[in-house]
Amino acid sequence: MESANESGSAQDRPGLSATIPGMAGKLAKMALFSLFWCGITAVFVFFAVGSLVQQRDAAKRFVATRGVVIASRVKTHPGDGDSGPTYEAKVKYSYEVRGHQYTSRRYAYAMPSSSDPSQAERIVADYPPGKTIDLWYDPQDPGESVLQLRTPILNYFMLLFMQPFIVIGLGLIAYTVWIPIAHARAQRFIDQPEGLLGDIPGWGSAGQDVRGLKIESGRNPLSVLYAFVAGYGVTCFLSIFVIAFLLRDLAEGSNTAVFNAFYIAMAIGVAAMLVTLIRPAKKAVLTIDTTLARLTLTSPRRDVSLPFDQIDSWAVRTIADPNGMMVNDVPLTRPLLSVRTSDGQSQDIHVFGTGDEMAFVARKVGNALAGLTGSSLVEEAPERLPEEHKPLTKLADLIKQMKRLGWLGLNRKGDYRDIMP
């Protein structure tokens, strides 16, 4: 047990060390993981966008001619242990341009195999060997040709499919950039003289009023971005399943459904962002009234009032992130600051943000509040974290997770939502 009034240098007191360790390794890991994720995503986006540009260019420039189907068949690609086989239409045809004979196997740009054989079977049925067909070729490079001028829905569908990966990548980049910013912010707080005035990382701001010290929660600087990412990304993700179910033919189907999915996802993302900006905070306000020697914590969810002589100690313990957030299937953690009363009860006061630096901030805040209330600060054993995490492998699992998080993160569930930043 440690008292806020104990003597000793700042380096000897929890949460008051001169330097918060651990940022370099964490930043390096996040930077490498972000680079890996964004690099892989960029490759797929490059091919998806490239095929779309090529197909649209073909629709504008390619010239019509006649040709003959040489061979056509459905090629089966065997699946692995997690998925079944996929099917691809293979059509070989020949045509003549300015006295030169050419052969090609391209139906359209970006036509990968599908788990549904009916699409490949239909294409093969439309192009039996020996049939005279219409096709289009590049007048600048006659060896480039397509059987389909219209952009297949699959080209746009692939862009929709990549959106969740893109927004996750943007989130990783934002979080990587935020790591040194959050670390520097916490370090400035730790380096300040003892006392709680001004910015408190992971909580909000502290100031003096007629009642004494008042601490109010601030808005998470990344909350608006996260709201848009959640609204847009989750809507795109769900749209993938809806479109794949409704439009079995991704070669000839209408692009309207994919365009509408983009519009709806963008609208939901912007709406989530605006709601985050304008919604009332509904966060708890802590007041330490040194004149009346009383602590009060008020919010729509709780109303705590304790005289100082009933406060036995302040406590800090590590808990799993109430939002259920995980990295590599490992739960993120947050420090929880609470007070113990003389009758053995415990009152939760505030849950700080994620990040290793938050433990130091929580201890400094706990030390300062313990000093104001004439009590002491103790560290409790961390909350036991789940040893295993079952991956979200089904849409039902995702929906359950979204319900638990409060649908797009706009309404957090649990007993901590009013005392979280």
C-alpha cells in the first residue's frame, strides 16, 4: 500500500517515473504489421482497380470483329481443407485483323474462378466449339481482345470486397501514428508537477470550481474516425454476403446493387460520424469537494457520494477492454480506478484508455486523488483474461459480437460505458 503523502522522489512512486518505457517495441511491431497488412491489401486493390480500368478502357476503345470458338470447357480448381472447389470458364477463340490471325483466352478482364459452377457452365454453353462469335480487340494491339465489353459486376464486387480490408488498414495506420502521440501526451502528464489540473490522458480535463476539483471526460480524438470506419466498413462487409446471395451471376448481373451498397455504406459511415460528433457525452463527472470533504460521481448511470472519512483507499487494477477489442486474439486491457470504502465496498470511478502508458497515468491520478482525500493508493491483482478466443467464422458470430459492442460502437454495453473515455 502506498500513500500519496509518503516522502520519496518521483522515481520511487508508481506512475510517477520520469520515463514511460515500452513505446519503441510496440511502435515497431505495429508499424511492421500495418506495413504487412497494407502491402498485401494494396496488391489486391491494384489488381482489382487495374482490371476495372482495363475493362472500362476496352469498352471505350476496342473495335468489333468476328471470330470462331476453338475450344471451351469448365476448369475445376480443387479446394483446400477450408473451402470447396472453384470453377472457371475457359474459352479459346481465334480472329483475324488486317490479315493476321490471333488467338485469345480472355472472356473479360478480372474473371476469377467461382464456387458456383453455374456461371462457368453458362459461359461455356454460350461459346461451344466452332461457333462464330462477336468479339472486340484493341486497335493499337490486336492481340488484346475480350468477349465481353460490358464491365462485369465482379469487377465492382471485388472493390466492395476489399473495402473492409482497406478500412482496417487505415485504422492500423491511424493507430500506429497515434502511438507516439499518445505516449508523448502521457509523458507530459507524468512530467508535470503533482496535482490534477488540465489535460488527463485517457480521461479528460481537470479544473477547479467552487466545489473543488472537477474532472470531466473528454472525447476520444479518434472516436469520430473510428465511428466512420465502423459504419462504412461493417456495412460493406455485410453487403458482400447480401449481394453474393442475391446475385449468383457475377458476370452478367447488374452493377446497381454494388453501387447502392457503396452509397449506403458511405451514408451509414457519415451518419455514425455525425452521431459521434453531436451526441451528448453522458459521461460521469467526478468532484472532489475539499471544503465539505466529500467525493461525488454523477452520470445518467450512477450517483455516488462518499465523505472522505468513509474512503479507505483508492485502487488500480487491470481489466479486459469492455469493448471486447483484441489484437492477435489477445484482449486489450485498460486500467480501472476505483475507491474502497471502510465497509468493504468498492465503487468504480474511471476506466482509462488502452495502451501501456495508461497504467502510469492511472497510478499518478490515483496518487493525487488519494492525497486529496487523505487515503492511500493500492494496486489490485489484474482481472483474469480469457485464455482462448474463438475466431469469428460465421456471420452469426459477427452479429453477436456487434450486439455485444453496441452496434458500430455507438452504444457501448456493460457497466463501464459512462466512465470510459
